[in-house]
Amino acid sequence: MKLLELINISKIYKTGTEHLAALDNINIAVNEGEFTAITGASGSGKSTMMNLLGLLDTPTSGTYRFMGEDVSNLPEKTLTRLRNKSIGFIFQSFNLIPTLTAEENVELPLIYRKIPSSRREKLVKNALEAVGIAHRKNHRPSELSGGQQQRVAIARAIAASPSLILADEPTGNLDSTAAKTVMSLLRRLHESGATVVIITHDPKIASSAERVITVADGRVV
Ligand SMILES: Nc1ncnc2c1ncn2[C@@H]1O[C@H](COP(=O)(O)OP(=O)(O)O)[C@@H](O)[C@H]1O
Ligand SMILES: [Mg+2]
């Protein structure tokens, strides 16, 4: 079953009179349960692709089908709702809220999703345990190492079992040991059935995914 599909997708940035095709007629599909890496050099179009896949931006032309629905031209409000419901994000810089504990960071998106508190408690506990960071649940981000912060961020991304886990350079700010831990966590999520897409400029990180899509100059190569 296809989870997502980009069909003849282009994204053109216009600056003044210049038109730049950051994505140039892209066709890719990702099946449910796949672990895919999207890789390419700086400027190849990875962030643009991540923004489209994550429903953070819309294409200039082409069709994006997500969970069987054409989402290419949905209004911002609908995109936001779908994004919050279906996609768990993991970022290079973790993006945890500094004033909240690990546990509270994981809980926050569940509050937004109006999940009742008893159920939230259970989901938070499960997610923190799944990434091996439950013993640090009362720590704030500044009291955790980079690798630990990324584990909290992964717990936040997976807590509500999203249809897609989308990770943007998830190991970019980590030393090689922490990077390996994060990659093995993502692999384990994949083995337990999650659909994972990571964006990385690092071919070595990309090679630990099940499938690698390489972009260059806005095209799949
Ligand atoms: N908002 C923007 N306005 C104009 N050009 C952009 C914008 N974002 C990206 N670009 C250009 O689009 C191309 C692809 O960029 P990007 O998707 O950020 O690549 P990557 O993430 O692989 O480095 C680059 O040439 C970049 O300069
Ligand atoms: Mg980028």
C-alpha cells in the first residue's frame, strides 16, 4: 500500500525575475512500512522535498497523494490538521521546548490533539520507554546530552503513532556514537511497522535505510 506519492511534482522559487526549479518533475512513491532515505548534496532540493512531504509547503505543480488523498492544493488549515494528526517530525536541532521536561515535551502534541489525560500519560510513558529515556523524564533539555534530547524528540514524534515519521538530518548535530543510537532507534521503529523517511546529506547515514533516493539539481537520479 502506497502511503505517499509525488507525481510530476515541481517547486519553482521566484526571486525577482529569476525562476529556480528546486524540484523539477519529481516522481516517487513510499509504501507503508518502508524506511527511506532521501539524500543529495547541499542545494539539491532536500529541504524543499521535506517541506512538501511534511505538508509544510505546497508544490508549484504536480500532485501529492498522501494516505490516498490529493493534498497538493489543500488550504493551510486543512494541511495543519492533517499534519498534526498524521506526521511525526524529528529535526536536526531537536526543537524541544527548553522550559518543559522531557515528559512534558512528549505530552504537548498529545494535548494539541485533544487526547484525554489518562491516555496521554500512557502514550508518553510508552514512547519514553521505547527510546530508552524514561529514566530522564523529569529533566529539561539543557540537562540532557544531544543524543538524549534527540531521543526525547523521537519519543515526541512517535507517541501518537503517526502514519509517517519524517526526520530532517536527525543525526546532524550528534557525535558518531549518538548518531548510531538514533539510526538504530529509527531502524527499530521501522521493524515494528512504522513508515520512516529521513532526509540527510550524509551518504553513510542514508545507507542504513532500507531504500535510498538520491536527488541532484531538483531531480531524482
Ligand atoms: N525560499 C527560497 N527561495 C528561493 N530559492 C530557494 C528557497 N529555498 C531554497 N531555494 C533554492 O532551491 C534549491 C534547493 O534548496 P534546498 O531545498 O534548500 O536544498 P538542500 O536542502 O538539498 O540543500 C537551492 O538552489 C536553493 O538555493
Ligand atoms: Mg537543506
